Amino acid sequence: MTKDREARATRPRQRTRDKAKVTINDIARLANVSKKTVSRVINDSPLVRDETRQKVKLIISEHGFAPDPQARALAFRRSFLIALIYDNPSPQYVVNMQRGILDTLEGTSFQLIVRPCDRSDPQFLTNMRSFIEQQNLFGAILPPSVSEDQALADILTSAGCPYVRIASVVLDEPGSMIKTHDSAGAAAAARHIATLGHKRIAHIRGPSTFRSSHERLRGFEEGLAEFGLKLDPKLVLEGGYTFESGMACAQQLLERPPGARPTAVFAGNDEMAVGATQAARRAGFGVPEDLSIVGFDDTPMASRIWPPLTTVRLPIRDMGKAAAALLVHEHGESNLVTFTPEIIVRQSTAPVPRK
């Protein structure tokens, strides 16, 4: 074999080796930009100008550069894992939140890790500290009610792990916070029930350990007050944001004598509202002929049961999407991201029954 043929035979192999050796520093030098800019392009950050983005992507393509996730994790001193840490007892809430987060993570190098927990567990904070340190998280998303736990937020801060808290009240800086106006949604539910002529109105609230439970109760009372109505404390029962608790509370309400029995129920979430619907049927009451029922969240089950549930729509999937965007796209938001619920009227509510 001649020297020319030998050289030609080795060229493809050499080019392969050269491409494998290309680093993020090489891409930055060739594009005449910083390493951080290249990283932002790789992670689809909106902070890069379109002209710069296209130039960097072209150089990456020409040189066959493929970032190594492990090398990147070492370079940034953390993984590319986003954790959803939750103790919410509503499965549909958690599923919708996951879908929203994944909407944002699609096409990026980030992965979602889901970590259920129990705030009532004496080992809660110890377990969370171990989890956070072992996973070396890029960031964490905290929906209610873990979002309300300042000790958990402090652990994340001490570990250098950014987080986004989702809550019905402002608990943190705007860049680490998404606020849901739960009280406004509950007030809308109260107005809807009041305009139908109901006077004996019950509320199945969520657990007292959830701030959302207090905000929804407060908003509901304020909405009723606009119509000169006051919530009877005897008609307020505490549930657990679960189907079973909604059913149990509704059974207690429906066992009251006719003059004390409510004609309408506002449940703190859809799970409990569906449980209340089941309890009414078992007790021989029609919905909405005898009892109007309103839920909160507008999860898929709300439109799938019969009758379809009137509920307050909270865009949970959009909330998850926005929370993930705050973490991975480096928006640097100075304004608080908020979501305002709206009442969705379906067939589970009707005017007060005539005597």
C-alpha cells in the first residue's frame, strides 16, 4: 500500500477521533461566544439571541458535538434531575402537575424524578435532606403542601438546590414562587351557589395543614358575604382532599333533619366533591335535584362523572409547566407568576329545590 493510500485510509478514522475530542470549550471558541452561552443553547434557554443560537447550533452540527450528561453534571456540580416533591393526596393533581413539568422538559437534557413524602412523618426532614444530597438535584418543584414547609426550603437552599414553590399565598421571592389565587376561585364558587338561591350551604374543607384549605374557606366566606349570607360553622366539615373523606363528610351532612340539611355543598377539591356525589346517591338524594355540589381543580374526573361536576378550574398542568420553566430556562423573572381560577358550570348545580 502506498503512502497516499495509507493516508486516505486513516482520514475517516482520524476525523471520527477529532469529533470525539470536540468539547464545549472548542464550540465556544469557534463560535466566539462564552461557554455559558453554548450551554444555554444546548438547554434551549430563551436568553440567547436567535442569530447567536443559529450560529452555535451550526458549529455543533458541523463538528458532531454531543454533550456528555455525566460530564455536564460534573461541570455544573449537579445532575440534570428536576424533582417533584409532593405530599398531595389527590392522584390526579399530581399527574397533571407531572404532565406540565414534562411539557417544559421535552427536548432538553433534564429528567423528572418524582418523590412522594409525608409531612406528618417525624423523619420527614431527615429523609428529605438525604434524598436531596444523594440525588445532587438541579432543582426542585414544591406543590402544596410541601411548598408551605419553610424548613424544607431551607434544606434546599443550604444544599445549593434552586426550587420553585407553588402556593395560594406568597412565601418566597418571585423567581422561586408561583401563586395560585385559591381564595378568588372559592369566592366564585360561592357566588354561583348564592345566585341559584341556596341558603343552607355546607363546605367540606381540606386538611387544616394545607394553606389552600384555609384560603378556599376564606374566599368562600367572602363570596357568600357579598350576598348577605354567612357560612354556618356546623355545616363546615374537615376532609382530607380524598374521595373517601368527601364521602364520609357528605354522609354526615345528609343525615341531618330536613330543616338543617344543606341544599348545596362546596367541596375543597374534586376528589371530595365526587365522594359527596356518591354519598348523595347512596342516601337516595338526587344531584342536583336535591343537592347541588361544587368542586375545585377541574381535574379530568369532573367532566367524566354523572352528572358532570361544576367546579373551579385551576390550571394545574400549566402551573407545572411554568414552575419547570422558572428552573431550567433561567428566566430571571422579577414579576410574580400567578394563576387565577375560574368557575366552570356543569350539571351538578341547580336552583334551590322547592319545598
